[in-house]
Amino acid sequence: MRVQAIDAAQPFDFEFKAKNQQQAQRQLKIGVLGFGNFGQFLAERFVARGHRVLATSRSDYHAIARKLNVEFFQDPNDFCEEHPDVVVLATSILSAERVLSTLPIQRLKRSTLFVDVLSVKVFPKQLLLSVLPPEVDILCTHPMFGPDSGKASWQGLNFMYERVRIGTQDARRVQRCETLLSFFREEGCRMVEITCEEHDRQAASTQFVTHTVGRMLGAMELQSTDINTRGFESLLDLVNNTANDSFELYYGLFLYNQNATEELERLEQGFEQVKKQLFGRLHDIARAQIFPSHMSPVPNPPASPIRASNQIAATSNGSSFDKSHSSASAAMTSTSTSSASESRPDSEHVRL
């Protein structure tokens, strides 16, 4: 009689293999195109989630890549020949077109998923549609956070996306796109699905204005004090956050969002309106000082403009004049009044 051993754990081996296969389907080979601060920021999270990450950039980032467990290729040909499932466009806004034009796209798999993470959306959407072959999938996204605001956690932070072109007839391509989106969802992001056009319209009123105000306050060189209010602390935080972003990014937000010019004009108009209100109130105070409402017409001219302006200054500062200065002003007024009285009849009045 011949006895054969049977592995009692055979059913469990099947479940184990099925689980591994499912995990393998959720693991992507992600190529990061542009390995600057934001590219490194994303790559670190991708690796932590078990994805294999490749990167390429003009600068040599081999040392940083090794620390992050990322495979770095300075030659874009070598990068493309690794056939990543997903290519994340993480360049600056200004260099995106040049980088894409020099990328050997023909060395990639025909069904590669391209994902852009730029801060403007209509521009990269149109760029990717015009440069990439029709069989390549396109997902436009904007993580509304960065290395500073998302350093500790992405929980509750906005992540905008639009499925621009996904090969819906191939279930694997659909699943690949959903796997990438689920990465951001599982990191705690608030997923916002809107069009690129709507994103740029809204972002001009939020992101661009925020960067503009932060840079204006930065130009004022605001300094912390011993009596900071919470509001002032918030302004200092705004300055610090915007100062950490390059001017190239800010210029890209202006140049490649057609709504930015309108928002800049609105910001200027708002500032002018506030100034008008302030100086308008000051003008009213000045007239009240020069022409009191209870004063009846008199043949003498109104008080000297010098005296009036000094009174306005005194009112604004909440203090009285120096006695000697007041005496001098009074003497000038008396002299002016006497001269005016002698030079014309009492019946002539000054037109106000």
C-alpha cells in the first residue's frame, strides 16, 4: 500500500494565495515625473502604502531617493522602459510642457495612466489631451495641500479630481484608476470630483487670492510681537506658508489660470474701496471742524487752514496742541482776519 501525505492546510493556502493576489492588484508601479519637494512628498506616502515607486528628474536626486526607498532614473528613457502603471506629473506648472515634450512616451505601455497634480487644471488637461496618444488614460487631480499643510496628516484635506479619459471598456484600467483614487481616500482626503474648468474658477478666489495676500504681507516684513492677537498669528502663519512656496509656483497660478487676472482686479478694487471709506470719514471730520453745523454766517473768513489741519491732527491723536504752537496759529488767524476785514466791505461773504 502506498500512502501519500496531504497538506492539511491546503484550503488555507488557497485563501492565502487569493489574498496575496488581491493585494498585488492593489499595488501599483508608480512613476513620479519631477522629483522636487512635492514629488518627494507624494512618493514617500506611496511607498508607505506598499507601492513600488520610480522617479526621474533633471537634477540628481539619487541620495534622497535611496532614503525614501524610491528607484531613481536620471535618464527619462530608462524611466519609461520600467513601464510604470501610473505616471504622476509632479513638475512645476511652468516646466510641464517642456518636460512632457522631451519624455519618450513611445517607450511606455500604451495603456499607461497619466495623473497630473498641478495647482491649475485647465492647462494640464488641455496639454495632456494634445500630447498623449488616445490610448493613454488621463486623470487630472489637485491635492489641495502640500508638504507643510499635509505634513502630519491628510485627514479632511481636499483632493480634487476629474476622470478626463479612462478606458472604460477595459476593467483593469478602470480598476487601476480606482486603486489610485482609493489611496488618497484611505489617507483621509475629502474627495471632490469636479471639472478642471470649475476647479480653476473656484481656485482663483481661494488659492490665488491666498497666495497674493500672503506675499503682500510678506513684503511688509511683519514681525511677531509680545502682544499678538490670534488674528495676527493667523496672518503670520499665512506669510510663512506662502513664503515656503516658490515665486515660480505663484507666477504659474497667475499665468495659467484665466480667472486670476479678474480676481487680482477685484482685490485691488476692494483695497481702494476700503481706503476711500477711511479717507472719506477723515474728510467729514475735517469739514465738521472747519464748518460747525451751528455756526451762523459771519463776514469774516473761516479759520486758517493751518489751524484746521492742526485741529484734525489733534482729534486723530487724541491730544491737545502744544501751547506755543496754538498761540502761533491763533496769531496767524488774527492777522489774517484783520487783513481780510480791512480789504473788503462787510457785506461781501466768502462763497463756501
